Amino acid sequence: MALGFGGLALDSLLAQPGMTAPRPDALPSPLAPQQTPLPARAKRVIFLFMHGGPSHIDLFDPKPKLDQYDGKPLPFDGSRVTFAQRGNLMRSPWKFRRYGESGIPMSELWQSLPEVADEICMLHSVCETNVAHGGACMKLHTGFESVVAPSIGSWISYGLGTENQNLPSFITICPTSLHGGVNNFGNAFLPSIHNGVPLGTPGYPNTLAKDAQFKYLRSPHATRGQQELQLELLRKMHRHQDGAAVEPELENRLKSFELAFRMQIAAPEATDLSRETQATRRLYGIDNEQTENFGSMCLLARRFAERGVRFIQVSHAHSLPFNNEQWDQHSHLKTGHSINVGQIDRPITGLLQDLKSRGLLDDTLVIWGGEFGRTPTVQKGDGELGRDHHPEGFTMWMAGGGVKRGFRYGKTDEFGYYAVEDRCTIHDLHATILYLLGLDHTRLTYRHAGRDFRLTDVQGQVAEKILL
């Protein structure tokens, strides 16, 4: 391999008829790179999904009024629809400091992330997801709360294609099967080639990174030569007689088979972390038991990003049997959030630093967040106190990919309850992500069931203030 013979062999293999060379009767590849109608600031997305609902007022959105009113009732009307019974206001157990030249606030839970504070664009006014996990996760991932619709990764694959024809355009690393499950990375009515491909089988708890594999990558029953013969037979069966038009759905299915064949060589190389230096592994925290799992996922995300995968999702949820390994702290807030931040802090910081050092951060949009935040009021559970679900105003953040660095967008009220300035709905968030990728959310449509669907439905405004 060091002398290049492996690469020559790979080129020879992929040049065989039907592997990457276009067939005379084939439709254009649905994963071919597409020209964008708008100037693209980003080429790809890494979405760090914090499943369960991180508490914005304990992580990034300090509220001094909570110290003053701790233990007192909320002084205004709260939500009429709630998930659980709520009590009085509860101040954060953690102190906040401002970091970097930009003065981005973070709680003392974060030990590493302050190193990259000036790279981050905080969105403090995200709102309008469902109050329950299932509806909120579906809304965040697909733009709809109850209708099965294409996920954002599938829309981006549909709109942009991929820069690497030997890997999927959309990969989800160690997804869970809860709260929408496969629909959160599904293609729905878009062509099947745009479906998110899981690295690791979706489940509860989700697959650990060290055990994650692309399922069915290799056949235990057929050699590569036999698989080539199978593909050629499928092509012959697919060809229509008398110049009939090629059927798009069958064509897309055949292309997915061809992609799976090519992945047998490309995927093992892309997922082989042993190729990374010890310094890089330390940067992501892979040398530490606490951060090894999420650090490995973040490093895999960087490897996929530099190989041209358009959308990579990394899920932090249910990686161990203790319930506090997700962010859903109805009780045990202090214990749970301490564990969670401890697992992701070093890996996320390392990811941003590594992307920047390799010149990838400028055109890679990194997004961090969950399906909602948590209430400023207390919810008493068994033992330590916690907080309820809170979709009325919460924090997500972005970095790289054409957004302002060291910038704070939007505000919640003085108790962290409602988004009151520059409200950013999920449709607005999706419109902004597509815009950064050079896509007009009003024009990225697909006709299904008699109407034109889009990720943002009939809503969505670009958050122009965060753009570089």
C-alpha cells in the first residue's frame, strides 16, 4: 500500500464496467455532485446530536435571576402543555464564566470547550419543538412532528449529492432506536439512495463506537467475483427492451447495490482509526476511558468529512446502561449532566481543533444540540432534583461553515423560559443550514402524494445575522 500498488488495484477494480463508469442506458447518478443555486459557505455538515434535551441554563445560557428567585414560583404564566409536573424555580448548580475574546459564557462543567469559545456561534433562541421526545426528535430531524418525512441528511444528499462515490452521502454514527428511530435518518419518499446509512446497528443502548460496523458490508455466502456476476445479472434484468425508458426507482436500487459493492474497499479504510497518530487520538480523548467512546465517534466523523461525505450525524445517547448517559435529567440533574459533559467535552473540542488544523472547519458546518432544553423550574424525582422538557426556548450552537465566530444570536427571557429575541424555530434552523450549503429551502422540493414537499414545509426564515 505504501508503494501505491493497492491504489492501482483499487483504480483498476473501480474502472470495471458498472462500478463507477456510467452505463449507456443509465440515468445520471443521484449522488453526483450538484451545482448549488446559491453561493455555498459549507460543503458538509457534522451534527452532534445530544439525545434527551441538554439544559441550556446549566450549560450556555446563564440566568442571574434564577439565583435571586431560587425556590420561588415562576412570576409569569408558563406553558399550558407540559410533559411532567413542575415546581418552583431552581438555580443552576454550576457557576458561569466568559471565555475567549468574544466572552462566550459557559458553565464550569466545560473544561476543554472554552479553548475553542471563539470558534462557536451560540443560538440562544431555538424554539418550537414538541414537548415530548418523539415529536421533538422528529421535528428536529425531519421538520415534521408526526408525518414520516425525509430527514435533513437525506434532503442534503438529494440536493448536493456526494463528493465520494464509494461512500454513502449520509452516515449516522451509533444511532439509537428511540423517539423516531430509523425515521430520524430515513429518506421517506425521497429515492432510497439518500437514506442515512448507520455505522452501528440502531438500538437501546446504542452501539459502542469500537463495535460499530456497516451491517452486511460483506457477504458470507459470495465471493467478490460472484457479487460482480450478481450485479451484472441485475443490470441485464433491469434493461428495458425496445428503447423503453429506464425506471428511476429500480435504477436507484441498483445504484445502491453498486455503492454497497464499492464500500467493501472504501469503508474499512475510512473507519480504521489505527491509521491515526497517537497525538490525534489523545486530542479526541481516545486514550481516556471516559471519553474514548464519543471521541472515537468524533474522529470517525472527521474521517468521513475529509472523504466527502455530505452529512454525518454523531449521537450521544444511551451508550451505557445508567440512565444518566442520556440528557433526560428529570432527576439527578447534577450527576447526569456532569457525566454527559465529561464524556463529550474533550472529543468535541478536539474535533473543532482538528478540523481547523486541517483546513476543514471553514467549509464544514458543525452543529451541536438536542431536541429541546430543560425548564428553569424544578421537577422532583427520586433523589436528586432535575428539570422537565422545555421546547419554548433553548440553546444550540454552530461552528465553521460560514457562521460568525464567537457570536451570540438570540435571547431567552431573564429566567431562560421563552425565546424573546431573534426567535429561531426549527424551520428557521433548517432554512439556515440549507442556505449555508448553498441551497434555497423554498426551492429544494420533491413531489409526493400530489403536493410539493420540502424540509421547511411552508415556513422558515434564514437567520441572516449569524452569517459571515
